[in-house]
Amino acid sequence: MGLLDKLSGLLGLKKKEVHVLCLGLDNSGKTTIINKLKPSNAQTQDIVPTIGFSIEKFKTSSLAFTVFDMSGQGRYRNLWEHYYKEGQAIIFVIDSSDRLRMVVAKEELDILLNHPDIKHRRIPILFFANKMDLRDAVTSVKVSQLLSLENIKDKPWHIWIGETQSHVADK
Ligand SMILES: Nc1nc2c(ncn2[C@@H]2O[C@H](COP(=O)(O)OP(=O)(O)OP(=O)(O)O)[C@@H](O)[C@H]2O)c(=O)[nH]1
Ligand SMILES: [Mg+2]
């Protein structure tokens, strides 16, 4: 079973076509993760910071995914909200080694969760604690604490660790 199949099972998505928003600070690894979902002959070796956003399409046996790979750079983060209405699932990527900016990631997450197009919806969120291979990385439990994920009571969410993609906790 591929990652996208796993993702759909994990998120409990029943629709045939799913729009996924990939959000998170710049340099957290969004484009890298999405690139890894592509067949090996379509993967790029050269990941560059995303400008604005890019759209990637994936098909699994049962689902068609349209993934909006949003830039996390400060100057583009105001684009995110324009896609909230059509988003049916969110992948929120965190650089687990970037302790300094964890508070910025939390701020952006809080703004997202309080946005009128998100606040009252049971939109599933997959938190991706990325860059676990780095020495400075904190554990996924610590990432959950730093982002106060336990306060998210009205949306199904899960946290995965990068690299292995093992499923470590869920709500
Ligand atoms: N060590 C390590 N580096 C990673 C990992 N994932 C991504 N990177 C690196 O992190 C840098 C940023 O990755 P991107 O995928 O461009 O990050 P992004 O979130 O798409 O950034 P923006 O497009 O600017 O929002 C690149 O140099 C990647 O090679 C990881 O799991 N471990
Ligand atoms: Mg990117």
C-alpha cells in the first residue's frame, strides 16, 4: 500500500477526489515530501524553494489527489487562506529540528485553526514531524506539545514522523 493510500485510510477520506493542502513554514520539507510520492522516474533531484504554490496530481487505485504545495515563505503565507475552502485535508509539515521557529509554526497553525473557512469544519489534519534524521530534532511527542496539538478536539488529526513515516500517535 502506497503512502497516499495509507494517508487516505488514516484521514478517513471517503471521496473519490481529494484536494489536499500542504502547509507549513518554509524549509520544513513540503516539496521534498510531495516529490517522494512521485514515481521514481518523475522525481526531481533538485528541490528549490516554492514560489507561490504548485499543484501536483496523484492517483491511487481508489482516489485522485490534487495536492496544493504552498510556499511557506512569509511573503506567500497569505496565499494559504484562499485555498482553505476547497481543501478537504491538510498536511501540516514541521521541521522538527527548527526549535527556534517552532513558535512561528504554532502561530501559523493557530491562525489556520481559527480561520472561518477551517474553524467549524471537521477537516482532517496530518501533522508531519519532518527532518527526524537531524541531530537537533525533537521527538514527535515534543512537537505535539510545542504545537499544543492536544487542544485540537474537533478535527481528526494524526502526527507522523518523517523519514520512516511511521504512525506514532493519533486522535
Ligand atoms: N535532513 C533533512 N533535510 C530535509 C528533509 N526534508 C527536506 N529536507 C531539506 O530541507 C530543505 C527544504 O525542503 P523543501 O522541500 O524545499 O521545503 P518546503 O517546505 O517546500 O519550503 P518552501 O517551498 O520554501 O515552503 C531542502 O534542502 C531539503 O533537502 C528531511 O527529512 N531531512
Ligand atoms: Mg516547497
